[in-house]
Amino acid sequence: MKALFLQYAKCSTCVKAKKWLEANNIAYEDRPIVEQPPTQEELKQWVEKSGLPLKKFFNTSGMVYKSLNLKDKLPSMTEEEQYALLALDGKLVKRPIIVQEDLVLVGFNEEQWQQLKN
């Protein structure tokens, strides 16, 4: 089964991750995160599979995150509100994300991504 690779073409980390996938012969389906942001349902499944807290799915260094002052607003938002917000704008979502049947990785960490080879 192909992995789902969500990325933003202008993101240098995403470009590195894509090169790594290709160098390691890992089949993937490429999905542009801005044009096709994850749905709330996808995000809920991915958060659960990843074992990460929801806040790790936010692109905290992004312009949209900063312009919306989410650093201060997120703690008082419900999980549902956070999921809805992430599903609205792909630029709010930390990238790249790689999704396999039982594995979800957020951000590119070559050591973690070695798991994709198994």
C-alpha cells in the first residue's frame, strides 16, 4: 500500500522529505496540503494513530498561525474548534505528513522516517 504524503511544494523540509522517500524507494501518493487540506475526520484519525497531541499538528512557525495569534488562542479552544481550524487552511498544518496504514509521522525526522522502510 502506498503511503500518503502531504506536502507544500515551497517548503524546503517537504522537498527534503520527498527526496528521501524517492532515494529509499518508498511508494507514495503525493497530496498538496494547501490545495487539498486534510479533513477533520482525517485529522482525528491521524492524531490517534500518531500518538501525538493535537497541538503537534499545528504549523507554529507559519505566517497564518502567527497572524491569527494562535499561540494565545489555542489553549482556550476546544478540540473540535482546533480540528475545524486545521481543516480550513492547509498552511496551518505542520508538514510534511506521511500516513501509512498504522503509522503517521508529522514533520521530517530522518531517524523516525526509517520506520517507513519496514
